[in-house]
Amino acid sequence: MSDTDTHSSDHPHGADNAAGSAPAIHDLLPCPEPVRLIAPDGSAVEPDEHARARGYEMPSDEDLLAVWRGMVIGRRFDAQATALTKQGRLAVYPSSRGQDACQVAPVLAMAKADWFFPTYRDSMALVTRGIDPVEVLTLLRGDWHCGYDPAATQTAPQCTPLATQAVHAAGAADGMRRKETGGVALCFIGDGATSEGDFHEGANFAAVFNAPAVYFVQNNKYAISVPLAKQTKAPAIAYKGIGYGMRSEQVDGNDPAAVLAVTRAAYGHARSGKGPVLIEAHTYRMEAHTNADDATRYRTPDEVDEWTGQDPIVRLQAYLVARGALDDARIEEVKAEAEALAADLRTRMNAEPVVDPMSLFEHVYAEPTPQLREQRDLVRAELAGTASAADGTPASHEEKAR
């Protein structure tokens, strides 16, 4: 806990002015233009005065190589998941192609003590987090609501309801503050979800209680088919943080170096006890909202082509090659690594899942309620009767009684 944190756990509500005095406006304002360190053509961009004041420096070649590798692998995973959907192996898949820098850089910058709160679109980020790709896709396959262990991975289940993870992240961040773990809660959220009440509640709570949370908004310009102009009249989503008393920033979300630099600075700000941070990353969803969406009904091919020229992988690769930090041999090596991951994913996802209807009743409560036990017994009896009918054996009196 920082020296400026005066929290007293004895207070009945914990409302002890944990945030201290209100911050100065200039400490909250985002950069007038999204922070950028690498241009679309791969050339370095000199940080402006605002960026320098907040310590946004070009990351090392080593760190950027890690981000580049994560994006290459992540995009191949994303393409394979899309193909599995078309083959009927997934019920639905929301692609994050184009948002690769936003998916990879913030996750790689996290520390061991940190918690991650993803949305339904953040499968690439979960793979970057080191979670088994098959476990990542379990939700979208329909096997379990969450295929991985949240406690072991310090990663919450992917959140399908819009913005509810903003409240979860605020609570987890405040818990880490109280327990002095040194951890930060990273919450991914979409531009459309910032119109939800849960976003306001989570951000406001985090700011009031000085919780170490970072709200990372992936502004891909559409809430399914609703354009940003019909979502908000704010100059940028980042400016909403001012109303909460929260430091805010906007960044070129297709510039992996800038995303990495800005999120690292945000983690440092939150971890040092200075409160939460709101980041708006300007990016673009190259695919449709999901495989059930027809994006041509609300956006033009010219718009998509314009954003294709800002591809984050191409941009970072050009920068690293020009510096001599990346060569053809390494590029081919990582591509082969990505193909191996895709092949393994295909093999394991093509195996039929073992489905046990009785698993419906697992993990609902630590101790099953009488009502849940009754429902479980009814299903067990029905399954026993169905099995008996299938093999021509009449159900026993005991089975009927169950």
C-alpha cells in the first residue's frame, strides 16, 4: 500500500477517502491526439510533449519482438478459430483480427500478481496469456461457460454481457489494494459497452476507492453495427475518465509500440497507489462482429481497405526489420510455430467432446441446495429411463423412484 493510501479496514463501508484529494485536471487529460510511436509505414515517430511528460518511450527491440511474435501467433489462432466456426466446430466466434496489438501488448505487459478481465472478443488475448487454446474456445464451443481455471490463471471468465466485467475488475482491484498484493486489474472493454451503466459503476467505484484498475477500451468504431457517432458526443471516449477523476489516455491501437508503452505507464500509475487509468485504443475490427453478422450492411469496402493499410503486424515487422532486429529466418520460424499451434488446435477441436448432462449441476453452489439436488435427481432418473428404453430393458422400480 502506498504512503498516500489512508484506507482503514475498520470503516463499515471502507469509504475512508482512499483516493485522497482530487487530482489536478492536467493530470487527468488524455493526449489531444492518440499516442503514436511507430507510423503505419514502420518508421519511428517522435513522441510529442504530452507523451514525453508521461514517460511514453519506445520499448526495447526485445520487448517489441515479443509483441510481434504474440501477434503472429495470435492472428493464426484467430484465423483457425474462424475456420472451425465455418466447419461447425464452434457455435460462434468473434474475431479480433486487426485489433492484434490491443490483444497482445497489454497482456504481455502484465505482472504475475495482476488479474485480467476479458470480454467475449478477447480469445487472442487469452492465448497470449498462456491459456490452452482449446480451453479458450470451450465457451464458444458450448461445453462449459469457462474452460480454464480462473484462480490458477488469474483470468476471469470471458464476459458476454456488456460491461459487467467493469464492476468485477473494480472489486478485484480494490481487494488487491486492501490485501496489498501489488496487483493491478486489467479490464478489456469495447466502445459500445462504455454506454452501459455497469461501465459507469465500475469506473466510478475504482476511482473513488483508488483501486488499481486499468480500463482498456478497444474502440473498433462499431458496437456491432452502431457507429461511434451514435454512441457518444464526447471528443473521445478517453475524455470520459475526467468525470470520474481518473487519469485518461488515448493511443493508436494499431501501433504495438505505443500500446505497450501506454499500458506499461498505466500499470505503474495504478500500482503506485495513484488510482485507476482509462485508456482508449483507436483500432478496427477487420472481420464482421461474429460469423452471424453481415458487416457489408453498415460499412464500406473503402473503409476496410483504409484500415488494412494500418495493419499492426505489418507495421511492427517493418520497424523491426529496418532496425536489423528481425530477419527472414526468424519470421519463418515464428510462422512455423504459429502453424504448429493451428494444426494442434484443429486436431484437438475435431475430437468430439465428452458430454455429461449431470455436469449441469456441478459448480453451481459449493453445497447443493435442496432444490438443486431435486433437479439433479430428476435428470438422473430421466437419463436412466432413456438408457433403459434404448437397450430394451424396462427401468427398474429403483430407477423409477429416483
